[in-house]
Amino acid sequence: MPSKPRTLYEKIWDAHVVERQEDGTCLIYIDRHLVHEVTSPQAFEALRLSGRKVRRPDLTLAVPDHNLPTTPRLAPDGSRLPVADAQSAAQLAALEANAPSFGIEYIDAVAPEQGIVHVVGPEQGFSLPGTTIVCGDSHTAAHGGIGALAFGIGTSEVEHVLATQTLLLRPSKTMEVRVEGELGPGVTPKDLILHIIGVIGTAGGTGHVIEYRGPVFERMSVEGRLTVCNMSIEGGARAGLIAPDQTVFDYLEGRPYAPTDEAWDKAVDWWRSLATDECATFDKSVVIDASHVEPTVTWGTSPEDVVPIGGEVPAPESFADLSKQEAARKSLDYMGLSPGMPLEQVEVENIFIGSCTNSRIEDLRAAAAILKGRTKAHNVRWAIAVPGSGLVKRQAEEEGLDRIFTDAGFEWREPGCSACLAMNPDKVPPGERCASTSNRNFVGRQGPGSRTHLLSPAMAAAAAVTGRLTDVRKLLDV
Amino acid sequence: MKQVSTISGRAIPLGLKNVDTDVIIPAHWLKTVSREGLGKGAFESIRQTPGNPFDVEDFAGAPILIAGDNFGCGSSREHAAWAMLDMGLTAVIAPSFSDIFSGNAFKNGILAVELPQEQVDRLLEVAKDHPITIDLENQFVTTPFQDRFAFEVDPFRKHCLLNGLDEIGLTLERDAAIETHEKERADSLPWLDAPTRNRREHA
Ligand code: SF4
């Protein structure tokens, strides 16, 4: 055993090195591979053409999410409704056929466990602390919230993992984001990660794996940790993680794919040993004061374009960097905003509560707490709540949250990626604004010409009620 | 992956500079489920202009493409290589290539040959009526005339192409090491294996 103090990331990395090459590149073993319908068809096809098998179907789990419509999937007679878009239907059909033909467990579109792959993984106990997890989707970083080293990969890498259960990788640098103090009332994990991205910038974590540290994370729920780690990629890092602790173990125990009995105890022992050693050092360190974090929204077309809800749309000249000034001008033009405008005056026509960032039960509860006894404003044309999985949906219905949403004028949908990337029919019309709990506010992300403001579920609910971006604390009984 | 040693046949004399990945395969072809069939969309915009070299009957199924500087610039889409393979191309000759494209080409068994502009010009001339031969083993491009142009190739890539090894093939050669790791892991962290079994036990 190396005696040098190591970080959580380094411990997980070391435990997965199959071979180390002279130039430092390592062949890394992959413990869990999640597969969805968009980035897998060509990988399966290539395996078929080369006569190769999936090395470890038992470590692979497939679930459709990106293309699925969020409208009902079953006709009244119980038969499956067809997917209208021919290309979406073809991608979905390909996964449905490929999974069983390669011996991979497949959660189908109408199973209660179906959902967004990054919600399903932890919820099923398929994602576990200390494991390496990959998926052909950049928000795989989310699984870092339970203490896994998780990152997104491209189609050729999907094929590589299917065939060999390994990847050739260079080690990343380590970065610590230490948050001191406590979050104020009405300030959520989403506000915190938006604030962090605002501080470090979208390139702040490039080449690094982030470990989020500090008392805030120790007290944070698993759902909140998944939200934070999910957006590590928006901060430029390929992965982000939080040391697994009792909160995570309690969350995972008894979940369908999690170990049981003696195996569980052994696993927990190992997980406890993974925390960063006291004297370990990071290549980069950023300290954030939690008490400075306000409910936060984005004003532009990059996730680093954040401002506290009480603030104003910034002037492009306020940025030191010339290229950032130019980018800000373009963003403001696209977003239809002018410098100096208070964020709370920005009207929104669409509300999206969902995506792998914020579609878990806690997110829906937070939004429902604001919506209870209230209705959406007249100018809000379209408001949808899209649970992250069928199980989240069921739980929410048991708690009566669906009624709160529908009474407030929301549509209550079937689980999937939905308006996060608008690959299915859920799109924001050109020129319209959307208060969205997703993770990317890129040009056209929610549909061509769509204007996205990223925020927390509670803030999205507040915007629905007032028809404007709103400081949720004004609607809280605090 | 197929072995590549000598590629001989007609060469499409395109000659254009800065052919980007959008030209090789437009974005609307990306929502597909197969690498096959992308050939239909390859060079779509060029094929729509009358008199383009792709329409010349002699070049149907030609294995080689000759292009100008900076071939394959633009996005990282691997579909560009897939589309070219699907239309039967196994080699491209150009004065320079984008890094990402040459990586993707190599991954998919397409040989990217860099030659100086004058030699490319000569090949563009010859290719109109005659076949061309690329000898990877000896690193020469030849014509039915006296032309014999030497080219450089990364020794590792050459080895892979000559032996039909792709990255996956190479990793599969490390099978023993992977198996050892799997055994150690099964001993020390046995709960990592067969999570699906847990699911059945829970049920
Ligand atoms: S919800 Fe959005 S970010 Fe998450 S997996 Fe789906 S498309 Fe990707």
C-alpha cells in the first residue's frame, strides 16, 4: 500500500488501475456502465460487425430516457403508444433490441423503474460509492454525489467499455472546492452549485476532478449532493465527488442492486476508508463562504453567467476579459435582456421542473411547498413537472404532490429528459423564456431560439406563481 | 478491424481545401442508429453541385480520396469517418489533416496520407484517368507512371493498420491483465460483481 496521503479520487483511481503505462496512461477498470438510447446504437453495431461480445453484461444497465415523450405511454387498453418521431422511435427500438441480444439488463419505457439514467443509477443502488461509473452522457458526474468516480464518455468509448470493461485514461489533477459556513434559509444545493460555477467559471475545473468538501456537504441530503456533482461538468471538471458517509449508506441500504447482509457490511467498511486522508493535498483549492450564497439564476447562455436573484443583468463592459465582453453582448442579444435590468423584472412564459439535476423527490417537494395553495400566473403559458423516474413519480403521487402541481396549473408528466435538451417533443418556443431546473442554458438547448434561466426547483415554482423571476424567500414563511 | 496494407484503385480528385466535418457529413445525419448508410449523406452539399467528381461514373466505389489542406476540420463527430467508410473510402491523401479527424480516421481504419502540395497536385492530375497505389508497408504512393512519393506515418498507427488492430483490439490483447484485476477484485470487493443478482435476491 502506498503510504503517501491520498485524496478520495486518488484512492478510487488506484483501486481501479489494471495496468500503468510508461507515459502515465492507465488502463482503468469500470465497475458500472449505464447505457441509454442516444449514444449506444453505433457502439452495439460495431460490436456486432466485429463479432465482439459485451465483456461484463452483469455490470451494465440500460434504460431509455432522452427521446421518450413525457405524455402517457400506454393507451387505455394497456397497449404501448407509438413514438411519433421516426428517428426517436428508431433509437428507442435499437436499445430495446440491443440490450437483450447482448445479455444486458434493460429497464423498459413503461417499467415503474424507468427514468433518467442518472436518477435511476443511485435510486436502484446500481451506482455505489468507490466505484467507477461511466455513461455516454456528460452529466454522469452526478453519481459523484454518492462518492463514486463517475464521468461521461463518447460513443467509441462506450464500445470500448462494452467490449473490455476498461478505458485508457490519464489521471486528472485534483481540485478541492471547500465550502465554509452554512446556507441561509431558502438557499438550496442548486443555488450553491450555480454560485460555485460563477466563481470558478466554466473552465475552472478543466483537467481536474473536483472534491466538494466542508460541513455543508456533510449535512446535505443525497439528492442535494447529486445535484451539486451533476453540474461539475459545467464547471469544466470531468467529474466531481463527495466523500461517502452514513447519509449515503442509509440512502443506499436495501436498494434493489445494492449488496446485502455480510457483503453490505464489508462494502461499508471499504467505503469508510475512502475519505481523503487528513494530510492529502490538492493541485488546486477554492474556498467558498456559504453565507454569501443567495438564491441564484443565470442571465446568459453560459452556466457561469450567474447572478443573485436580487441583482441586475450585468453590463458587458463590467467583465475584465475582452472575449467575455463580446460573449456577454451576444448572450444579452440572444436572451433579449439589457444591462441594469433587475432580474426580478424578467417575465417568464415557461416553467420546467425536471432533468437529472433536479427531478428527485426532494426537488419536487421543494417546488410543491411553494406551489401549495397558489396557482401559476396568467402570463405563464406552459408549466411542466417531469419526475426523474417512475419511482419518484409514484412517491410524489403518494404524497399528493401531483395534485399540488396540477392545481397550480402545471402538467404532471411521465419521467424522462424532456425539456432539458428538447430531443423529445417538450420544447420551449423560439424567443420565449423558460425558468428551468436543468443544467445547461446554451443557445437553442431547450428548442431553437429558446431562452433559458437556470435556477432551483423552489425558485422555478416561485417564478411560476409570479410570472417573473422571483426571490423565493418572499414566498416562504420565514 | 480490416487490415490495411496496399490500397490500389481509382482516386476521387476532389482537391478542395478546408473540407470540414459538416461537408463530410451534415448535422442532420447524426440522429441515426447505424454507422452504415451514412455514405448516402457523405459530401451531400458537394454532390448537389453539377459536374462534381463524385458523380463521375469511373469513381464509383473508388477507395481513395484526394483533397486539399486541412481536411476534416470542424467538430469531433466520428460520423465523418463512418460516412467515408460507408461510401467505400479507405484512404485520403491531402497536404494536411485536422488532428481530430486523423485520430477518428485511424480509429476506424482509414489511412490518412500527408504529401506536399506539389505531389498532391500531380496525383490530382493523374487520378483523372488512372489508378493510384498506396503501399503502407513501404510508405510510398505510386502511379502507373514514374511517380513514387514517400510519406511519413506514425509507427504505432502503421503497426495497428497493417495488423488490423483497433484500440479495442489492443486492449483485448491485455486480457490476462484484465482478468487478473477481475480476480483480485472478486476476492477483495466481491459485492462489486453481479449487482443484478442482488436485485433478484431482493425481489
Ligand atoms: S436530463 Fe438533460 S443533462 Fe440529464 S441526462 Fe437527460 S439530457 Fe442529459
